[in-house]
Amino acid sequence: MTSAAGTAGPAVHQFVPALIPRDATGSHTLLLRQALRDAGWRSDIFAEATHDELLAESIPLDQYPQHAAPGDVLVYQLSTSSAVAEFLLARPEPLVLDYHNITRPELSEAWDPEPARRSAEGLRQLADLAPRSVLGLADSRFNEDDLVAAGCPRTAVVPVLVDLDRLVAPADRRTADRLAAAKATGGADWLFVGRVVPSKAAHDVVKALWAYRRLYDPAARLYLVGSTPSNRYLASLRAFVADLGLQEAVRITGEVSDEALAAHFEAADVYVSMSLHEGFGVPLLEAMQVGVPVVARPAGAVADTVGDAGLLLDRTDPTTVAAAVHRVLTDRALRDRLVAAGRDRVVVHSLADAGRRTVEAIATVAGAGNVTGVRP
Amino acid sequence: MTEQDRAYLAQVMIEIDDEVRRRRASGDLPARVERELDELFLEHSPVAGRGGGLGEALRMVDAAAFIDPVVPVGSNKSGGAAVKKGLRSLNLWYIGYVTHQVSQFASAVSRSLHLLDDRVAELRRQLDAQEVPAAPVVVVSEDGAWWAADAAKALAGAPGRVLHTACGDGWLVRSLAGDGIDAYGVDPRPGKTDDAEAVGGGGGDLREEGVLDHLGAVESGALGGVVLDGVVDGMSHGERQQLLRLLGDRLAPDGVLVVHSLTPAAWDADDAPPEADLAPGRPLRPATWSHLLGTLGYSVTVHPGSSATDYLVVAVLDTPR
């Protein structure tokens, strides 16, 4: 386990149901711990479960009482239901909710009742925790609305912590070569990054690709990059792709390494999101970081995240999406404008700036006097 | 975002909408096709229980069985959330009491449905184990078969169209047509009726369909004659009874039934087709056909084959139905 900065005095500790690598919440948690430590706080991560890759980065949840000290502030990374919520409800320390949104149960209950049940339970836990918290942190106005509705006495919107530099690191050569070979045969490369679950609506992207191939570019391809936790949805999506005769055009990669993800962003001509629910949409930010234009359904926080740096479609029928993608790929001026606007937005989300703002927000409830050196 | 940016993007969206309208008007991608895309995905979706069968529907029942008494309190109006939350707190003891009972009822219903599902699954498993396969088509006749002339003679003057089962490339249909008989054929074997193109001249009216399905769709008394060839040999008793019942209704008065069958001995011979071992039934003896058809009101004549491997039964439905 990595040691906390300092050994005595109050601390800002984080609590997370599961610490998982290459996961938006997991990455945010690790980066925030670093920002807190850089600012002079003692800070550790207490997790109910930890992925093998990150075992050295966390402490089992039930060991917190041995680490507790007067003046501690507890930050809960809330994105699903978990026993952590009940644990924190029973603790006397000031509680900060760092809320990453919970997917609405109705978006998945017909497909996967268990995740839907967990989402419903998570929303109930949010309602219990919010009045008990001293501060609610949200990475979008959309998420902040949830915190306010749940009864948080005080809220702040601060950027999510994302290490966008990992995408400018060298791309995985094998993946890059494979993508380059496919590109050499012609056709545009569409990309969507996210879990392959009903709420992300990858099937709507597939419909749009089908229309795009029929109307504009018969050789276009789609890469769906992300974990596949819903076997039922994955099977349906695959069958749908087969019905449309798109087996060669649609690649469902599953979860990939950061280097392989960088290769996908490098090869992509356009990033297309038809997601029905986004609390923030980290991959949208990543697309903007690497200069890939965005075409998206403005669901949840997408409009907040993308702003004027993408085409946000009020109508998302396949023909409209196809026409929008065609416009982005053939109108050089539009493309350049979107890419430039995207890079401007990314600056707001620079890791250093996001870390500083988050630490400052937490310091307002933890006692600014404890901060020994906020670094820009 | 500046006003200029906003105006520029709005103009782009207008132009995209124009492009969509133009594409739809030109018929490149009609809205109907988009609906078909949606329907195609729905076929793979458990939404509304489609595509998932009973198990999927039960999963949805399970998901809906819990009634949440904690009403959302979000509001667009200032102070609305606080008011709603206050109301919720005031009523929660009451609503919680009611929803608890509703949830219990829903859980009991769900449990009952699961028990029924288990029972049906068990019955299905038992039925699957006892399933009788459909009779195979066993065709040993071909153009120039010894019995074709006898069949044509019996069918001359049939009071309506003549059906040939397991018609293959339509060899008998063509032969009967040559004799001035209005004949057509059905064959359930995939692609068999397409062979008519290969033999040249077309095979006439040939359809890829099983005999029972076809007779089920034919009007009462519409057929002047039926040639059962290649279909009765391996039939189960139940299928044969169903076939005779349908024939008794579909044949016109004085309609002619011609049955060509292998003999039981040929069915048991070493050189019998492999379907013989796999079929649910076995051929009847000529005498059995005579008995069976006689009791159903047919006048029966048997034509034995010279090699004793097959025979022909000609039966005329000569009693009023």
C-alpha cells in the first residue's frame, strides 16, 4: 500500500465501493488522492473491493476505524449502491459526496434487472446520504441537480479528474497497425467509447452507421470500445449487427488498455455518442483532447461537457446522425472549428486545474488551515 | 459560446435537416426503413417482453415487483423539491405501509409465476423426450416408374386438379399434364422443386410445402385426385390418420386417391434407405390399405410391383361424404 502523506493529524480519506483500473471513477479517485497529498493532506483510499492491479493502492473498508483520527473528512465516490454507504452513514466524521451519477434504473431494468435494482438502491442511498453530508461535489450541472434534489446542504461543480495525457502517450503499435490496415481499404472510422450497456445505446450508433454506409460511405466502420458487463445486451447487439450484415464493419473490442485506446482515438475520424444517460462523459473529453470531432445526442450532461465543440443533435434518427457525420467529415471548416473549440474546452479540464479546484472545494469544509500548499 | 458560434452551429443544423429531408424525398432512405431498423432491434430486445419468451417476461415481473415508497423529489420549481420532500417525509409511514403490502402481493404473484414456469419447463422436458419426429420423405420413384401409367389411367377424368406429393422436379406432374390431366405438386424438401428448371421445360405448378400443411390449406372438395408418393411409408399412425381425415374432406366426390408405397419387406431390407431406421412408422401392407380405405368409403384396387418391393393402391371415393 502506498503510504499517506504525513502520519498524524486530520486527513481527507476517500471511500469507494470498488477501485478498478481504467474506470472513470477509479481513475478520478486515484488522481484526487494524489492532488490531496500534493496539497499537503494525508489521504488514503478505503475500498470495499479492489482490483488485483490496484491492491497496493487501497485499504480494506473495514480497517478504517484503525486509521480514523479526529478532524478527518470522508469523501465518498458515489456512482452505485454499496455497503460503503451504510458504513459512512454510521460514521461521525464530516462527509463529502463526490457524485458521479447513477444510471436511471428504467434504462436497464428490462435488460438486466439486477443492475437496475442496484441503481434504484444507489438512488435511495443518495437520498439517505445527501442530508447527512456537508458538501456535494458534482462534475456537471446535471449531476449537481441530483445532489440538490437529494438534499445536499451545499454543492459545488468541479471538473472530473482525468489524466488526458495518457492519450497522447505512444499508442499500442499492434492496435494502431491493425486500424491503419483497415483504414487503408477506405471508409471513415467511427468511434464510441463506453460500457456496452443499454443506456449507452450503441445500437443507435449501429443504426446510424448502417444509414451512413447506405447513403454516403459503404466502407465506413464503427469501433465500440469498452467493457461488456451486460451479456444480454451484448448478445442482442451482436445479433442486430449480424442482421444488418455489418459484422465486418462493426467491431466490439471489449475493454482495452490505455495504449490501445489511444490508438483508437488516433485512428478515429469521428466520435459518435447516442448515449441516453451521461453524468459527465469522460470519453467525450478524451475525443476533444485528441482532436476527434464529436457528434452526440445531448442526453444528461453531454451538452455541458461538449458545449460548442460538437454537433449535438435534437433528432437522432439514423438518417440525421448519418447526415451530421457526413457534414463533419466533408466540411473542413466545420471540422476545424469543432476541433479547436474542443481543445479550448479541454483546457478547463486540465488535470492540474481540476485537482486544484476539487481540493479547494474540499478544503472549505475540511478547514483551509490544514492545506499546506495547494499546487496549481 | 459566442453568439456567432451559436448562429454558425444553428445554420449547420438547418442545413443537415435540409439534407435529411432531401434524402428522404428522393427515396434514398425512406422513414419506413428507419422504422424497420427499430423493429429489427426490438426483435432482439426484451423490452415489453419481446423476443425473450416467458423467462424474459418473468424477469420484468421480478424487476417491477418491488414498489418504491421513496418518491423522487426533484423539481424544476424553486422550493419544489423541499416541498415534495416534506410531503414525502410526512406520508412515508403511510405510503411505506401500503407499498410494503403491494410489494408482498407482487412478490407472491411473481413466485407463483415462477412455479408455473418451472412446471411448464418440466413438462416440456418430458414432452421433448417423447417427441415423435416427422415422417421423412422417402422417394424411390422417378421418371418412367412402373406405376406412373397405372396412376395416369386411374386419374384420367378425375373431377378436379390432381396433387402429387413429394413431386421432386415435377416428373409426374409433367407426365400427367401430357395426358391432359391438370396436375400440380408439392415437396417439403428444400430446393427440390427448383430442380424443375434443370430438367428443362419447367415442371409446372410446383410448391415447396409439406403435404399435411398443404392439405390443411386446401378448400373442402377442391381436389380431383391425390397421388401419395414418398410420404406415407414412414408415417406414424397419428400422421396417417390425420392425412386420411384431410383427404376425405379435400377430395371431391368420385375423387381418386393413388398411394404408392414400399412394402414392409423392402423397408426392412439391407438396401433400404437410411430414413427407414429413423422414421416414426413403417409401411403398411397392401391389404391394410385396402382395409383402411375400404372402411373410409373408398373402392380400392391394389397393383403389386413386379419386384415385390413396392405397390400401388388406387382408391376412388365413391360414397357421398
